[in-house]
Amino acid sequence: MKLATFFHGGTTRIGIVDGEEITDLSIAAPNLPREMMAFLEAGDAAMEAARQAATKGTHLSLSDVTLGPPVLKPRKVMAIGLNYADHVAESGQAAPAHQVWFSKAQTSIAGPHQEVLKPSVSDFLDYEAELCVVIGKRAKHVPKDQAHKVIAGYCCGNDVSVRDWQLRTPQFVLGKSFDTHAPIGPWITTHDEVGDPHTLDIKCFVNSEERQSSNTKHLIFDCYDQIAELSQAMTLEPGDVIFTGTPAGVGGAMDPMQFLKAGDVMRVEIEKLGAIENSVVDEQAEMLIQ
Ligand code: ZN
């Protein structure tokens, strides 16, 4: 099942995507929560009710709606660094003994086709195609062999990075947290539909030029390792998003280096999960105090 958040007729709703159509759950199953995080919190019963509703109900054409980030405001967006051997090598760093975690700000979340801002303060904007895990259960101290049970599903993600801000201090967080720098989507493909998440081809294109091409079988710490590690420290909650790392081919490791500029179009594609496509626009830096 493919669970989407979408905007239509001035409202935000959730729905189930099937081919070129989407079932509006606010009509097909009006008793279900109408927002993804609340829907995921409602657990297996809500998931089953949605599955039933998808077979009936009114369909909208996908082309008539605007897809949003599947989870609008995840409580946590965690991301792992240096998690494909070829990317570790191109970064010139040693393979880490421990999982390297940073967070991305909630305000960095963007939709699957939303414009990504090139910050006014940097010319070192870069892309990172990543498999994202969306958490479906509250979870703490989950061993690796149970970790699949806490996953609602998966989506494409782009861990957009501002390299100079990322690397000028020992902490990645600021350089990874600019507004719009965590586009995700196009929807959550549920765990049962994906099966093994460690067999998926993953690619990134910039203006149709293939920059990254790998497979999630090359993850150093796999999705389940990551949940086991994170859940020793923090309670994972429904809707939390985990960026699982990027393979080789980022612009900052090319020779010569290739950073993004306004007008560039980034496309992240993952087998079984669809694709997200985000164009780059210059940020209009305006002071905001509200
Ligand atoms: Zn990353």
C-alpha cells in the first residue's frame, strides 16, 4: 500500500495511491485520522481499515492533486553519515566504528516536488539520494531481529547538504538543516509491500545526468541496525523519519566539484518506491520576525 499526504481543494488529506489514482481517505474512510502522523499512531487497525477502503471509495487523478511530504512535521528526522563504503572512500574518511548520527531540523522537510532553496549564504549546495525509513510504532530498546516490526514503510529522500556549513565545525547539524533540505516522498510504501529493504536500486540524477547509482544491499549499517542503535538512546515515534545514508557520487566528491545552482533539477529514484524531483531556486533572504 502506498500512503500519501496531498493537498486538494484547499485542504490537506491523506490517501492511498494506486497507479495514476489516489483514494481520498477522508471520504473513503471518514472515521480514520486525516493526518499521517495521527493515522500511523492509530496503528494496525487503521492500516487495515485503509486497506479495505482503498478497494472502494472515490478516486482522484494523481495529476489533479499536489503531493506533500508524506509526514508533514515528523517529530524527529535522524540521518546517518558515512554508511556506504564507496561514499566513505570518496569522502576521504575512515569507515566509522560506530554509527554516525545527526539530525535534520523538522523545518527542513519538503514535498516530493517542492522547490529546494539554494541558501543566500552558500555556493556549496549538494544532493544525497537516500532510502528513508518511516517509523510506525513507539519503540525503545528494539533488538535488530525485531526492528522490522516498528517500520511503517519507506520513501525516497534527498539529504540536501550545504557542504561548507556542514564541514566547518565538528557538527553536521546546521549544514544539514536548512529550510527545504529534506525533501521526502512521493509517498510511504508500506513495509509489507517492499519486503526486504536491502535489495533496492537507488539513483540520483541532476538535470537527467546520472550522478549516483547503487543498491541498498551496500548499506554498511542496514535499516535494522540503525533502528536497534537509535532506539537504545531515544524512543522512536510514529512518523519519525530516518535517512539511511547515501552512496558515492555526490557533487562535492566530483573532480572538479559540481555544486547545485538555481535551475538545476534533482531526481532521486528508488526501486519500488517511486521518485522525487526537486528543482533548485535561489533563496530570497528576507528577515522574518512573527
Ligand atoms: Zn546523508
